[in-house]
Amino acid sequence: MIAYILATCIPGHEKEVIAKIKVLPEVVEVNGVMGRYDVFVKVSADNSLKVDSAIGKVRSVPHVTTTFTMPVIYGQGGTIDNEK
């Protein structure tokens, strides 16, 4: 299962937040972004419980103020069509 997390953090703490998120085992990709959100995170795990756990870990990183999570719907595009 894959989910994308958009996170907002306290200004000036973006690099610190990214450093803490990128070491989480379920994190596949993390990038700073400009706009409404500050950090883009892609997580992947064997099941939804592990993805939920990863989301909780991202949300608990110091200086993260809000998150918006988008779970992937399999079979609707991208390279994930071949995974199921």
C-alpha cells in the first residue's frame, strides 16, 4: 500500500523535519515543496496498518503542524497498475 502525505511545518524547520522523516523505514521519498504545504512524503508498506503507523510517525515529528494524507487507489494509473 502506498500513501502520499503533504505536511506543513513551522517556518525555518523544513530541513530538520525532512531529516527526521527520511530515516523512517516506510518512507520511500521525501522532498521540500513550495506552496500550501512544506514537505511531500511518499510512504509504502505491506498493509494499511503499517501505512497508518508511518502516518502517525510523520505527524509526531517535532515542528510538523498539519498533515494531509492521500492513500493510493490501486488500478487507477501510474506504475502501480502492475503491482496488484
